[in-house]
Amino acid sequence: MRLKLNSLTSNVQPLILLSATAVVWLVLDVMVFSVLFGVVCLFLWLNYLNVKRNISKLEVYRRCSTERVFVGDEVWIHHSIHSPEGRILVTLMGQIQVGRSLTYNLFEKNVTLNTEPVTLDVRTSFPTKGKKVLCDLVCYYEHPFELFRIWAKFNAPQEILVLPRLMPLEFFPARLREPIPGRRSDFKLFEDPLRIRGLRAYSNDPIKKIHWKASAKFGKLLVKEYEPTAASKTFVFVDLNMSKEIFAKNVWAQIRINYEEEVVHAATAILYWLSQSNDAMNVTVVGKQVLEMDWASKDGWVRAVEMLALAEGDEDGPQLTDVLFSQIPKLTFSSTVVVLSMFLTDSILPVLLKAKARCARLMVFLLPYGFRDPRYRPTRTYEMYPLDMVKLHEKAKLLEQEQVIVRIVKPNQTLQEVFYEIDKIH
């Protein structure tokens, strides 16, 4: 992609001052030195015009290794610059916009340009999701004696969509209620023992499900996972906004920024796991705008994750309670409802009960401080939770047997540990 010249500015105040001095000297006294000084100023002006013309005719090209990248993965950005007018020493700065108002320099390097293309290869990675925009390439020239400076901006916006990194799950406690035609079914397990989907680590499973040959080969107990014989529709609500019930808004505004990354990471893992089964899904993102997507194919989660990557939360956006209440008529008795949020109080209980009356299971996961990456060992944590949130958790314990499940995910817990804990609830 060729970058076009967007602006060309300069600062020639020192040169103007020097030229004014030469003119005054010539007016007051015409002599060899004053004439020589005037000639030098004339050549400096010619040099300034020549450099300005050379910079304006630079040919700049940029190419990215990919337009889609996961959080933390490297992306290569290639620049090619050459000067048709001849040799010139400049400073090149590549800029990238990572937020609505946050722009930083991707690189800054002194380069001697000539008629042969000069290449600059930069590799970088992004710690957060969202749309990143490669914007200006700034070319800066400064006279050796600082008599003038020239800035040129070459621009051709190029977007890179940063997707949340995929975290594999072993299990997710969704409820399956509607039998699939043509599948052998056990009314308790809803699994077809003639269709093995894969293997997973043993976790209080029946002995008959252990795959003894694979367990002997890998040196640990592995159990068989069967294809489900029933399907359901899972409704996933991802809340990116700050609750209006939060008191210390300035404090939670900073927490919400990190939470947004964590909750999208968690939602991506859940959606991928669900997409591998026969479930149909509906994803609703409560951010600055309420975004909704409905699909039933295995590749639909890719578009859902792209939607999550582009979504942004807000301190004063739509509230989860209102959005969930409006979606209740869509629920059926074979549905599983999953809610991911940062902060909820017991005021949402009436809405949860109305939703549960129309679905098989309702699970609420509160992730105010994120969760532990399964690649790392657990550590001690000393986070304190708001009393209103703890009150909701305590009240919800009475409803667990009715399949209304509320969990506060601790930062030293993995999502998988929480999901297995829920699986023990009958």
C-alpha cells in the first residue's frame, strides 16, 4: 500500500532571522563580508527549497504480514522508502493508533534515503484486543546547524484487528434437554456410547468411561467423551459496562478496563467450546451499544469473536438487567443462559428468577479481578469484594438446586475449576 503525502510543514525562523541580519548588514555597509554573508543566506534558502521538494516527492510503501492477529502474537510491518531526487538524511517515525485518542510511535530511526529503496521491518505485538490503526509515517529533517526543520506526514490508514487469545476448555456445564433424532440416548446421560468425540482427564467419572489403553500409553487416567444425543440453545450475555449501582466509580473505572479484556477472553473460550457441540448460540454484548448475534454453525463463533474484539464498554452505558429482561421471551425450556459480568447486586435476582422460569439452567459468573491462566500456578490473593456482590452470592446459594447458579471467580482460580465445581450440582 502506498502512503500519500498528507501534510508538509516547516520551521524556518532561524533562517529568517539570519537572512534579516544579512539584509540589514548590506543596507548599512556594502562590503565583501556582508555580500558574502548574503550569498550564504541565499544558498541556504535554495537548500531549504531543494530539501522540501525532495521530501515531498518521497515514495513510501507499507505492508503488514496479516490483518488479523491474536493478543500477544507478533505481526510484521514492512516499510519501503526511496527518494527519486537524490540522497537525504532524515528521521522516520511510524505511528499507530491503539485507541480513540491514544497514538504512539511504533519506531523512530535515522535513515539515509537515496534512489535505491530503503526497507524498514518492524515486529510488534498488542496486549489488548480491538482495532489498531497504522496511521502516519512522519519524515523529519533538521538542518545540521538547526537553521530550519521540515516535517512531512505520509498517511494511508490500515487496520489490524486484534482478537482475544483462544483458551481451550475441557468442560462447560451447559444443560442438554432436546433429544437429537437418530441418536442412541440414555435419558440420564444424554450421550451416545457408540460415538466417541475425544478424550479428557479423569475427574470423578464412572469407571466404565475410562479409556484403559490410552491411559496406559500416556501414564494418566483418561476418560472417553461421547457425542451428545441432545441439543440446546445457549444464550451468552457479556456485560462490558459499569453498573449504575457501583458507588466508587472512579476506582471501578480503572478495574473495568482490565476486566473488559478478561471477560472477552473468557467469553471466547466458552463460545469455542460450545461451537464444537450441537448447540445453537445467541451472543449479546452489552457495551456502548448492545450487539447481538445468533448462529448454529461451528464457524459462527469466529464472527462472534470478531464482534467481541470490536466491542467497547462504557462507564455510563446500557445496563445488563434491562437487556436480560428484554431477552426473556426468546428463552425456551432447553436453553442455557450464561451471564458474564463485573459487578451485580441482589437487585437482579427477580430478573434471574424470571429468566430461569423459561430455561434449563442459568449461570452467572462475576469476574471483577479476572481469573488465573491455567498455564500458571495459583498464588495467594487478598482482593476484597463489595458487600452487595457477596450478598447476591449468598442469596443465590439457596437457588442452586433450582439451577440458578452464581459464582464469584477469584483471580487465583481458573475458569475450568469453577466449571467443574458447578458440574457437581445436580
